[in-house]
Amino acid sequence: MTRALVLTSSILAGNSLSLAEHFQAQAAGVDGLEVTTRDLVADDLPHLTQPELASWQVPAEQRSAAQRELAARSDGLIEELLAHDVLVLAVPLYNLGIPSQMKAWFDRVMRAGTTFRYTENGPQGLVEGKRAVILAARGGQYAGSEFDSQTPHLKHMFGLMGIREVDVVFAEGLAMGEAQREAALAEARQAIGGLVERLA
């Protein structure tokens, strides 16, 4: 059984959610593929603060009640990540970056000593045997250009944790006319279908 965790982060009922829904619909018809979905907007994770960060650095048995509550956010999200084989991120492009809701998630799953560690040879990822899929929905056309800082950013964060097998499905030019939008979404959906087949 392959377990996929789908993370959505759009504040609008828009194109990235459409891609996530298509992934789920395709996966529903495939034996051996189980999908869990987490809506990071609905979760409403707050920005990471110093007290929450400090709570991770205290051994679990020594944490105060307040520290246990703070650390539980990160602990739970990391447990969920590790319980899945594939991470699927449905990501809109906001001001050339990822939504702050998704950044709040990464801030809690990228933990030194837990999902990566520092060594004398540099950082080493501790999350092994996972792969990731990025479903990137954009109003303009950025892939492969200097303006696409989002894709390398996501790949670098995955790589720091040890996840280096990353597939990217682009749906671009979605605000550049109905014909372009429909063509881009159709191409992305076809690519998602092929990915789902390979994941099972």
C-alpha cells in the first residue's frame, strides 16, 4: 500500500485546489494507493515563535504543560509526514513564493535533529524513502525563468530533509485567457494521471 499525503494551501477555491482534487479523483480508482488530505488554510497554523521553537529543544519528559502543547503541533505534523510515502503539495504562486500557510507547515516539519541534522560535512536529511509531487498552479508563465523562485525553494526544503525524488506538474498561464487556461489545466491533469499510475 502506498500512502500519499495531499497538502493544499490556497486561500481561494482556485486552480491549485482543482489539481489536488484531480489527483484525489484519479487516486480513488487505483488499488494500492491511499490518500490523506490536509488543508493548511483550514488548519490556520500560526507563525513559528521562539517559545514554540524552544519547546522542541526540551526532552519530551521534561516539558512543561505549555511546552507539550506547543511541541505537539510539530510532533504531530512530523508523525503524519513520516507515516506517508508520497507528499503531494498543491501550491499556488503568491508574489513569486509559496503561501505563508505552507511555510508555517515547513517551519514545523523541518526540525534539526529530527528530519535533518548538521554534520561536519554539512546538513544530512533524515527522512528516507519518500518522494514528493508539486502541483504548481500559476496565473502567469514562470517555469524555467529567473522569476520561478518557488520551485527551487520547495526542492531545497525537501532535499534538506532527504527527499530528493521530486516531480513537478505545472499549470501555467491560467490568467492569460480561457483557451490558455483550459489547455494548461488539461495538460496538467494528463500529467497527474500518469503520476498516479506510477505511484501505485
